[in-house]
Amino acid sequence: MGAVSGEGVCGIAQTLVMSPLRLPRTHNLEPRARRFLFMVETVARLLELQELNITLRETEIVHGTANSPDLCALKERVQALREQVNMDHLARFDRLMRQGLAVVRLHNDNCEGCNIGIARGDVNRMVTGKLEPICPHCGRFVLAS
Ligand SMILES: [Zn+2]
């Protein structure tokens, strides 16, 4: 991965710098470990995307939608992150963001999105990469660490 060139969000062709997120190289890992890293990376990107979306909304409320340099930079980052998340996860993320938060934490095995407990066994499977870290009750991405 490196940099991709393309039409910028604000209509200016520019180079997008890829996510600074660095994870170990995955080619020599067993499939489960690779899936696990993939989901950790996905949830980390979605969490950043969620924070950026909230900032973007607030910026637009305060300053309007005119493209200031800050707003452009924000949109570029959003675009770069979106390109690094697969379509299914992105679709789920967008649907959830329309209703509130898409990525939530677990508190004592309770999903902070819907407040319903997730079975300990499922949490363990999420932590070890055997199960996608998605709340079985509300479908939000959960930070299961
Ligand atoms: Zn939930």
C-alpha cells in the first residue's frame, strides 16, 4: 500500500495519503489470524470514520457546506478510509450511522449501542477472531478487546 492519485473530493486532483494504521504483514499468518487482523483493522478504520463523520456534521452545522481547506482535508481523509473498507462493512456502517453510532464499545460484555449483553462465549470468539465483532442484537460493530 502507498499512495493513490485521483480526483480529490473537492474536485482538485491530489494524492491521498493512505491510513497511517500499521499492522504486521499478514501473508505468513494462518487464515484465522489474518481474518482477525482484517477485522481489527476494519473496526479501527470504521471508528475513525465515525469520528470524522461526526466532526464533518458539526463543521457543516457551524460553518456551512462551503469547502474550506479544513473541510476538504476532512473529506479527503473520509474518502481514503472508505476506500480501505469492504463494501459490505461500509454498507452496514452507513446504515447504522443514519440511526446513531455504528461502532460502540463493550462494557462488561454489554453492547453500549443496545445495552444488551453478549454471551461470554461469543465475546471470546470475537476477541480471538472466530466471530466478526458485530453485536448479534443490534448489528453494530463492537470494540471487543
Ligand atoms: Zn448491540
